Amino acid sequence: MAIETILKSNNHLYANRKKQRSSRERKTLKRRIEEKIFESLLLLSAVSSIAIVLLLIGYLGLQGYPAVANWVLHGFGFLIPYMFTTAYVGAGAVAIATAIGLPTAIYLAEFSGLGIRNFIKPSMETLSGIPSVVMGVIGAFLIAPAVASFFGGTSTSGLCVFTAWIVLAIMSLPFVVSISEDALRAVPNSYREASQGLGATNWQTTFRVVLPEARSGILAAILLALASALGETMAVWMVIGNTIPTISLNPLLRADVISTYIARYIYGQESVGDVTSLYGAGFVLLVMIGAINIAVAMIARSRLYPARSSHPLIRM
């Protein structure tokens, strides 16, 4: 009887262990299946994002190919002034935004108190949420008359490239300030402490250690602002004058950009012989933004990996 009891107890114990092992295996298998499903969904999301971009590029290229091919063979003709003005307006606006935004970001990251930072930075981020049509109204009814008055009453009534610069600079300012400030604050404090330990002042540490280390983030901020400025439509449409542009560096002239050229056709203010020219213009604008992205990426890479040592304390 004792032997039978021991055998039954062992069998029962073995059965329980087997059941527990089987339960653990089922849980492990379930967890692995869930992880695979989650990984597959993440992969699908990543592939979908890439596919959407490629489809947009492919569609624009396919629809605009006849116009682009004709421009390549016979010269870009009327589109060259639009391309020049688009780049001129975007570059001027970002230059103004950078001249104001970068010092602001440096002050917020390196010199301001917490209270000032917590007031200014959210204000800048709130500014980015203002609709472009509202900025266009402000530009047309406030900034444009001020520009006309300041320059002695121009023939454009203030609706010109310079006004577009100011409006786009205001719209681009949050990108430059917010992202540049984040990039500056991302520099490890150990760099600042080591620099100051070697006798550098706060200003020397900021400009010779912190800024070089944050350059990639600052370039990303400028790139984002430039891409936004090049693609902006409504605000520019309301303040730039909407006149066939010429290749001129005079910022007080009326002009037009590629995005507003397309918008004016959609709203019936512009007539084109073939709608493929609109797709072609959109594709050219996309190529311009893509070229800027590639150029800035190359600049950032060359600065991140220079030939000589790039450690900030060695540069000092």
C-alpha cells in the first residue's frame, strides 16, 4: 500500500509538472505570436509610409512627365522665373527666421531662467498652430501697409516679395527656435563642465563647444523651416502680389511662386493649356525640396565626420 501511495503521488506530481510546463509553453507561444503580429504591424506601417511617398512621387512624375520632358528639350521657359522666385522667397524668409530664431534658441538653452523658457518656448510652439490663412490676412492688412509706408509707398501697395519674407519668417520661426533649442539642450552637460573646468567662460563654452555639437540639429531645424517655406501656399498667395515673376533680386516687386501658380489655376485665376504643366510644376517643386534635403544631409554628415578630430575640447 505504501508503495502504491508513493507511486500515485509521484504520478500526480509528474502530471502537475507536465501541466505547468505545458501551460508555460502555451503562454510563451502566445507571447511570441503576439510579438510577431506587433512586429508585422510595425513593419507594415513603415512600408506603408515609404510606399505613400513613392506613390506620390511616381504619380507626380508620371502625370508631369510630358511637360517636364518638353521643358528639358526646349528650355524651362516660363518656369525658370517661378523656380527662382520660389527659392528666393524661401531662402530670404528662412534667413530672417534663422537670424532671429537661432539667438533666441541659444538664450533659452544656455542663459535664460526656467520661468522665461517655460513662457517663450510654448509661445513659439503655439505660433506654429496659427492657420496660414490667418497669417495671410495679417500680412495683407497689417504688414503690407507697413512695408509700403516704410519704403515710401511702393507701387505694389506692400504686396511684394519682402512682405512674403516677413510672413514666412514668422511662420518658420517656431521650427527654428524649438528644434534648435532642443538640439542645444541635448548636448551633454559633461561637455559644458569640462570646458568650464579648463577655464572657458560661458560664452566660449556656448560658441566653441555647444553650438558645434548641436549643428546637426540646428541644420535640421533650418531644413524643416525651408521645406515649409517653399511649400507654403495660402499665406504667400495673399501677400506676394500674384504677378508673373521676373528674375530679379529686388524684394519690393510683385511676384509669384510655384505653389501659388498651381493654386491660382485650381481656383480659376490662372489658365494653362495643358494640366500636365501643373503636375510638372509640382514635380519640379518636389525635386527642389528633395535637393535641399540631400544637400543639407551631406553638409551635416561632412560636419559630423570631419577629417581632423571633431571633439569640442580638442578644437579649443
